[in-house]
Amino acid sequence: MPSAFELENVDFVAPILLSEQALADGAETQTTLSSYPGSEGKHFKFRIIFIHAHVSTEEYDQVDQECEAALDQMEFCEAVKEGISIDYGPSFQRLDHIRFDAQGKAVAKLLPYGTDTEVLTIHPVVLDEVFQLGFAALSGGGVASQIPTMVPRRLGKLWISNEGRSDAITSGDNVHALARTMSARRATVDAFVLNQDITLEIEDLELFVVSGPEVARTTQDAEDACFHMEGKTHIDLLAPDDLDRFLEEARDVIINEPVEWARDMDFVMLSFAANTFEKIRSTKATIIPEMEQYALWLQSHLDDFANSDPCTASSLHNRTHLDSLLDKMLPSAIVLPYIQVGENLIGLLTGSVDPLALLFEDESLMANFYTDLISRSTALEPFRRYLDCLVHKQPKLRFLEVGAWTGSTTVEILSVIDKIESAPCFESYDFTDVSPAFFEKAKTKLGHHDNRISYRVFNIEEDPLTQGFAESHYDVIIADNVLHATRNIDASLHNLKMLLKPKGQLILKEMITPRKLLRLVESRREIQDCAKKPRYLSETVEWVTSPCWCHTWSFVILTRVHDQRNGHHDKAPPIIIYDPSSDLQRQTARGICNRFGLSEAYAIPYKSEQVHTPTRSDTQSCIVLMGMNEERWWNLNGDFLTDLKTLVSSSSSLVWVTGGGGYSMQSPNTDDEPEYRQVENRLEINRLKSARKLDSYISSRFDHLVGLHKMEEKKLRLGVRVPGPLDTLEWTEGDWLSEPLDLDEVVIAVKTLGVNFKDCLKPLGQVDSDSSASECAALVVRVGSNCGDALKPGDRVAACALDAYKTFVLTRKHMVVKLPDRISFTEGASLPVVSCTAMYSLAHVARLQKGESILIHAAAGGTGQATVQIARRMGADIFATVGSSSKKALLIERYGLAEDGIFYSRDGSFADGIKRVTDLMSSEATYVVAGGLGGIGRRISSSLVDRGAKHLVLPSRSGLEGNEAGSKLVQGLTEKGVDVVCPQCNICDATSLQQALDQCSTMPPICGCFQATMSLRDATFAQLSIEDWLQCTRPKLQGSWNLHCLLPTGMDFFILLSSMTGIIRNAGQSSYAAGNTFLDALARHRTSRGERTAALDLGAIRGDGYLAENEEIMTRLLRLTLLKSIPLQTLLVMLEYYCDPSQPYSASK
């Protein structure tokens, strides 16, 4: 027996990282075992034991047959390098003849490592090669495209034979790996190396994703660290009648069998048949030979019906009565195929209509039929209970489903054996059909379970071994409505039996009700008999029938028997040891003897000589009843312990009874279970089950996982208990739906929610709001009486609703809009907020009008596209920015935006582009800004340039001399290519102004003017000097008049910056008020002559200008509360408006 080294529960806390330089320098790593800090001494304990590997050479032979696809060594290394970014050098390329299948298995030949003289138990390279094969198994060979970068995190067990040391590994050793994907981020690998014996075994090597596509973490990623004991009935020990009762208890007794519906269905089908035969007789049509048996079968049922109920049979030809029944039954998808057959029955019988094309041309017809048929059945729960007990006893079964089609039955099976809240209770599930046509739809339906499902083509009428299937491979084979459609039932059953393991189970489900019109498909496929009990199965399988009128189909479960006898009948009868002082134990011992036909000599009182010096054979079992008396364990003595040791050591098996039993146990030796528990006269067996709930809780304390929960009909609201830490997000249950509803209220069941930026900030505590989420897509549940026909229960809608993170939301009729069928719930939930944002911004804030232009940033985003659509509808000229060429193409193709009106948003270049196409100011015109070197004047000049102006005249009394800010402005504008002239002149003097304008004669024509000059000399009227009056009023009066007279007529604008002091009083500013009043009058005068002029009566300007430069005066004016302050940016926008030739306006504002 080989000795071995075994490591269990090894955690890889972190990888050891070595740089290329460290490797070049010959770096080494060393691992040592030492006591933890603070412990006393350095004591290490090891166990030296003899153990066997848990796998067998037969298991490798089985896998070796199944792995057919091949990959050579270089292809595999390149695939690993490309797909998961692991680059194996020559020393680590020791796998050869790599083969794999699509079910997580791979095999290879292991090449020896070099010629090291040092004797090692196993070389690290050899161990790494075994790990490598796990990647091939995980991906089915397609490493480059199927799996992300993964590294080991934990090792359940590593078993290394001491005889498998590296110098003993020879060329050709076989390596086998079995990989299982547990979640999108986690996988496990089992592997072993086989020479003549097992030399290395790995169990539960956990691999975790470290890079690749971003995958949301879920509770399935939690480590399997916790387990609980769960007991379920051992169905193999139940007598047939007891099994029937046990399964029947699971049936939903609340749901009544649809007897009336079944009777109506019978009448409908017979009516179709009666009318069809009448037409055939009247038209003398001929029934084709293939359908003659089917026609005889139909006629026999018509005759039986007429004889049994002649009154009702007289209505078979009444089309009105037939239509009324169809209207009543049509909500069921089960009815549609029968109507399809019934309406086309004459064509089917005469051969003008092909039955297969009729039923399967529309794939959804039969798919919905089977789905509805299965979901309506009350037999599902008994079947689920049987299956649940089956996989409880053996949680690593291999399943094969034949004729799985679109997966309706598969869904029901997987709901039992692959529950979200627990670990899967099966090893593999092969989903097969005669054609791969339905695989894609099935993958969509079964996406959640896809990790352990393989999709394979399989024709049960042909030899399965020639189709790549292994003999005696499956524990459970399921055939749902499949066998009846095969040409040779016996041959098909033989093929399925070939695939079953000994004791494997074949689960058949077939429709047994003979009245079904769909039997025509079988008839066309040359099934010759349509008797009540199908001929083609009755010789092999005894169908369980029911007197129920609506009994449609039955399950049959067959077990493949052993080819050899178990041999337990050759064992010596057991002896029963009891305490003679206990009447209960004495009666129990006699009952056991009677139950198994044993003489009472086999019931031995405790303390007899036979107990101390047993003369039993080595094959004799012992049943000990003393455990039924709990008091013995309170006063356990040495003698009893000695006796117990004797019983254990001298019995081939020991049954220790603690008060249970087996009401319907067929044989005490049919099973190898170590423990039973009696529950309601049935024996339960225990299994360790993953405690996923506890695992998830533990994991949640370390990682933030995404929880998946089925909300069902609960009224739940998502909130945050403490803003900031996201782990306080929680669902709370409540009832916020008013009873009764207001007239225009609507209750909707939320299907999808829109998540906006604000919704992300609220739980972080960065937004102060009591509500979260503002949009959703939903189904209408209830409506108020004023909703009329606009909304009704069942309507698909998109809705605006504050605090929409709920399963049910109460809102108003005007906040809900129906969704067209072409828009999904996901798309619908993304529309309300962006659409309302765009509408409110354009219609209520911007008050966008037809013909106006709009610049939409990020126009290809959600809000952007909504804004584009609304702006188009308003008739605006649209300009947009995007971040990529693909987004630009989207705006052009979908919304017809002009290519030259779409700009790049990732830098400031879009500004130049917008100016180019939307410049308010002409680059071929000159603009005059009187006072253009002052505070506000400088900002006006810059604004003109920003809007496209290239030529400016900025007259001032002092010019640029001593004006640092003015000089900086001119320099900056000149660097931008702007032609700026700053003549030194007094605009109050007409001659001086004319001379300044003459200096600009070579510039383009003057098309606009701003009068922004001012001079303040505040004083009370009593103290006002003429000098102060003139200095304050002349720029306003004479300066403005001179500009009016000397500048050309027909300009685009002439804007006079006035003040509110011309309208309201402000003590000490009478001269300033007088000058501004003149500006208002001049604006009216010019306007009367057709000149576009505006005088803007402004308040205090914040941000620049005289008051901004004189904080004390600004503060004093604001304290008077006479003048409302205006941000400089507001002024610039106002000026933009009055510069636009398309905007109408009055003389003074």
C-alpha cells in the first residue's frame, strides 16, 4: 500500500510576485512551517497514515472515451497566453496529446520534467501542469475566447503518492481534469495523475477571476464554507402504496382538476371530426392510406360518443355551439394546436396538408402548448418531490434529457436540482434534441443554469455510441413525450437502456388520453394503433391510469436492474439485542423477528453469554435496541462500554436503534446509509448541504455582493438606513397604496427602474433628498375611475414617479404613458427623466422658439437624444457635440443632423467650430465699443470676439497709456488674430470722434456700436457744480449724440448702456440720472427712424466694471435696496440677444 502526503484546506492568500530582474538574478522562495506569534514553544504535529486515492483507473478510462476534441501543446499554450494572459515558457510546456469535451473534462499525457538529479516528492512544474489542464477543461479547449484570467485561491485537498515523486514520473503518465464553473467569477477543478496507479489527486482547487470583463458579484460567488444537515425521505425504502401516498401529499389540493374544460375539449375535437367526415362524404374525397388508421380511430370515438350520449352528439354539427365553446377556451395556449388541426382536418386526412408543417411552422405554437400544458398540471408537485428526494440521496447524478426541444420540461427539472439558494444537486445535465435548431432558444431560457448544461444532438432511434455517447454513463434519463414519436419503440428503449448505469432511472412522460387530435402526427409516422393504452408501450411499460376524466398524461419511472445479484441474501440473519427490563425493547425485538421471519432465538437479552463471547459468523449483523432507553446514557458504566466495544468489533454491521424504525422498509439490507430518522412512518436520510444563506452573510461582511431576490407580490421599498455606507441599503416592507384610489390615481407593478446620477449620490449622503428614483417601466395593476379607457390593468407603461424604488408605485394618470410593443421595459424605464428634463429645459427655461438655434452637448447620450428630438419638433436649428465618430454617425443617420453642425466634445475645439457656423458677429464687419477699455467695455469686447467679431474699434480719452488691463486685453485679442484699433479721442467732441473714425477707414464697414462710457460725480443737487454736471452728462449726451450722427445708418445694432437711476431716484446722482434719461430718449428717437437701437437701464453689475472695482460704493448702493444687482454674465447674454438681428425689441429696457 503506497504512503502519501496529503494537504487539506490550503488557502492561497496572495501570489508570490517576482520581477524579471529578480528571476535573472536567480531569486528563490522558501516556505516554512512555524508556530504563530505568542505561542509557547515550537511544536508541530503530523499524522502518518495509510490512505488510498479516491479515484480509480476505470474512471479515467470512462473520461478518456468521452474526450474526443484534440489540441496540441503549442496551440494550447498560445490560447492560454491570448485568452487569460498567462505565458508559459518551455519549462512549463509539459502537456501533450491534450483532449477535451464540452462538459468540463480534459485529459492529456504528462511529460517528465528535465533530468534533475535531486529527488523530490513532486516537482513544482509537474504540479503546475496539472493545474494548467483545468483551463482546458473549463473552456472546452477554447481558452482564448471563453474564460477570463483566473488564479488559484484555495485547495480543498492535494494527495501525492510517495511513489509518484518526480524522478519516478515517466513519459506517458495520464492527467485528467474535471472543471465546474460555479459562478461568473469562480470555478473549481478536480484532477489526478495516473500511471499504473494513482500518483497524484487534487480535489476542489478553487480558481477566481482576477481580470477580464467586469462581472457583477453575486451571492453565488461566496465561498462554500458552511453546511447544514438536511433530512429527506429515502424513497427506495418505501413500498409502492406508501410511495404513492408520499408523492400525492405534494399535490396542490386547492387546484381542482379541470373536468368541465376537459369535457368541452372532447366535444370540440369530436365536433371537428364529425364535420370533417361529413364534408368527406359529401365531396367524395379520398383519405390517403397513411391516415386510414387514424380516421378509423376517430370514427370509433364518434360512434362511442353517439351511443353513450345521443342527445349531446346531435349538437356536433352545430357550428354556433362549437364557436361559443372555442371563445370560452381560447385563453389557454393548449387549445390552439387542436383548433389548428381541427380546422385543417380534411386537408390532413386527404393529404393536402402536412401535419408536421401545420404544427411546427410556427415554433411558438407547440412551444406555448407544452409550456402551458406543463404549468397547468397538478402532477408537477409530486414529480418535483420524487426528483428532490432522488438528488438528495445522490447529489452528483448525471442527467440526460432526450427530445428536450425548447426546454419547458428542463425548466421544471432544474428548478429542483439547481436551486439558486443552494449548491447544485447534480454533476452534469445533457440537453439533447434530434436537431440543434432549438438550442439557442433553450440557452436563453436556461441561462441561469448554463454552467453545468451541455447541448448535444442525439437521435434515440440510432446507436448512441456512434453519436459520441458513452455506455452506462447516465444516472437519470428523462424523455418527455418523445418515445411515442419513434418508429421502433423497443429499439429506442434499448438505446436508452444502453446509456443508463446499473440502478439508473429512466423517467418517461407520455400523453395517454386517446382522444387527442394530435395523434395524427403519430399516424403519419406510421404508428398503426391508437388504442386507449398505447400499443407501442403497453408491452414494455404498464402505464398508471386514472379514472379522472381530464387525465392527460402520466409519469413512468423505470430502474435498470443489476446484471448480478447484490448477494445480501446470503448473509446470516441479524441478531437483536435488547434490555429485558424494558417492555418496549422486548416487544420491538419480537416485532423485528416476526417482520423478517426470524425465530425469537435471534432476540438476545443484554448480558447473555452470547453477547460477551459471540459465536456469530463474520457476515452476521447486530441490531441493538438499548439506545431506545435514554436513561442508560445518563449513568453509563464501564461494563456497558466494554460490551459495546465487543459488539462493534465482532459484528459485520451494527444498527443502533434510537426510537425510529421503518414502517414500510422493504429490506434492512438494501442500502448503505449509516443513519436513518423516522418521520411520519417514513425513514429520512441526512445529507450535508451547502448553507448558502450563511455563506452569503459571511461573505457580505468582507465583500459587497449583488443579492438576487425574487420579489413576488410583496410591497417593498429600497432605502438607505444610514446615508454614506452602502451596506445599509435595505428593502423594507410596507403598504403605501391608498384604499380606495383617487379618481386619477394609478397603481403600477414596477418591472424596471431607471438609475440616474442623483440616484447614485443619494445613498452616499451627497444629495439631501427623501426620495430616490424618478422613472420606471411597469404594468398597470389598478386605475382610478377617471382614467377611463386611457389606462387599464395589464397595460405596459413608462412612468414618472418620485420614490420609485418600490415593487408597487402609486402615481397619477398624467404621469404615465403607454409603451408601444416595440419598446421593452428596459428601454421604457430609461425614457421619462431624460424626456422630461429635455422638455422642461427647452420649453419652460429656454423657451425655445422655431428658428432659434440650440447647442446640445453630449447629444448622443440619453438626455442628449431626447433634447434633439424635442428641439427638432420645435423647429430649432440644432448644433451638437459628441465624443466619437460613431456617435456622430448616429446623430446623422437617426436624426438627420448636418455633419458640419456636429463637433468634438473632448476638448475646447468645439467652441471654434460653433463660432464658425453660428457666429452672431460677422468676421467681415467692424464693431465700435465706446468705453471698450473700461471694466464692462473690456468684457463686451471679449464677448464680441467670442461671437465671431474680427475687427474692433475701442475709442477712449486716454488710449492704452497707463491702462494695464486694457493693454492686456488688446494683446490677447491680437494674438487671436483680431484687428483691434484703440484711437485716443473724446467722443464728446465730434471732430475728435470723426478723426478717430477716419483712422479706421481701411477696416470693414461698421455694423454695430456699444455706448458704454460713463463718468460719475456724485453730489447732492444743492452742492452740484457745473464742472461735475458736465463731466458726468457729456459722455451720455454729447458722446452718444455724436455716435448717432457720425456712425453709419442701418447698423445691426446700437446699444446704449443706461441705468435704472434714470427711472428711480438715487440721492446724489441727479446728473447721472439725467444722462441716462437722455439715452432712453435717444433710443426711442433712433427706433422711430428705423434704426435698431436699445437703451438698457441696468442695475449694479457684479463681476466687472466701475462698481465691481469700487467695493465701498457697491456695498452702499446694495444697502439702499434700490438697485438690483445683475451678474455680468447675465448682461452679456442680454447683449447677445439685442445684437441678434432676428430678435425684435423696443427702444429701452
